[in-house]
Amino acid sequence: MRDQDVVEFITKREEARKAKLNGVPYIGDTIIETYRFCNMRREDDRVTIWINDNWREPNNLDPDLWFAMAVARMALNNIDSMSDLGYPVPWDPDKFLNMVAMRQSKNLKIYNPAYMIATPNWSGPKQDFLVQKLLNPMWENRAKIRPTKNDTLESFHKKLLSCYGVGSFTGAQVVADMKYTPILKNASDWWTWAAPGPGSQRGLNRVFGRNKNDAWMADDWLLHLQKLLKEVNKHFKDEPFHAQDLQNVMCEFDKYERAKNNEGKPKQKYTPFVENLFDLFFDEEK
């Protein structure tokens, strides 16, 4: 198991994040100096910070906060669009469509595609799909979906998967937001549960010496991730990782290894300037 390589990667990427916070360039690893890698902990991301400050923390007792997180992650994931929309509970589809129309009329960006739901076999505008197929049905069935204090992260994830168009990875992004709220903060699997994505499966393959494209059974993937988690956290006792953040690390580790082994280059270059603080988004391939 290449746990030491993972620890080294995390350490270097954290050094780059802290250098950016201090307004100085990161020097230490050519690949990390050159290409953009997401933060090792999702809570450090710019979009997540905005969501926490503006929607999650002010409304953390709202039983339908989960729906706002679904709008944030699956429909928009763009700070300016979320700001124009405002907190989307109670749900008003006309307000959502009017926000989209307003931004379209000004040629403004509406979506950051990192987490967005795919729209297969849909020929109309994306916003109509999001309202008609995803968000309206979610809201109508909210009583069955909303998390309770009896839920684990995994059981809440299963509720989200019952919604049309929601996949394992996209559902897990809402779980990752909601785990920091009072309703799920004591979930028994808070530290240990995660859902795999394509990048994190490749990354974990590399750690355990498998072919990078080998398929995983979901339960087996999680058991191996938990095994790695125990080893990694021996080195980060003051700020341990939970499984969902380590899932993110695995995706970024896969990107790093691809660059290191000349298998391909990350999509974006690193921007070490102060005006781009926290400007680190997740790749849709996770």
C-alpha cells in the first residue's frame, strides 16, 4: 500500500494552499506548482465556503436545507448564480427560471458543471430539465427524502438516489454538505462513509498496486479506502481526514500520478495569486 506517497502528496498540496493564503508562490513540487489540484479538504473550497456562510450555517436548522444543497450542487454550483437566486427554500421554480433568464440576457455564466446532473435525451433548455425533472419532483417528495437524526450518511445517500437523475457521486456531494449540520453531525458513519467516483477508484487502484482501470465493487472500494484512512490519519492527528475527504484526495492523487507518469495532464493550470484565493473547483470526473 502506497500510503506514504499519499501522505506526501497531501502534505505538498496543503503547503501550496497555505502559501496561497499567505500571498506567496508555492515552490516545492513541479507538478503542484504547474497544475491545479483541488483542496485536500472540501470545506476549504471557495464554493463550499460561500455555501456555508450564506446558505448552510444561517439555515442549519431548516429541515429542508438538504434541498438547498441539492440546488447548490446539482443545479448551479456557481456563487454568482446562487447569490442572485437567494436561499431556495421554500422552492419557487419561477424565481429560479427568472434568475437564469436574467443572467442569460446579460451573457453571464450560470452553471459550474463540476457536479451537475446530466441531461440525457433532453432537447430543451437545461433550466427546464432541472426544474421539471429534478427539482420540482425533489421538492414534492421532500418529506420522504429529508434526513432525520436516525439517518446515517449512507441511508441519507440512498434517499437521494431515489430521485430521478441523481447518481452516487452527485448524491454524495449533498451528503458532504449536510454532514456538517446538526441533523447529521452525529451520524454513526460520519468519519467512515464515502461513495466512489471514477477518479477516486483509479486513485485507490494506484495506492493498492492494482491496474488503474480495474473495477471495484462499492463495498470493497470502501473497505480499502477505510484501511488507507487509518494509515493516513496517523500523520494528521491534529486534523484527521474523514472518508469523504479522502475520496477527494484519491481523485487528486490520480491526477497527480497521471501527470507524473506522463499519462495525461490536468485540465487547468495552477494560479498562485492572491486574487484567486480558494479558487479551486472539483473536476466533474470524480
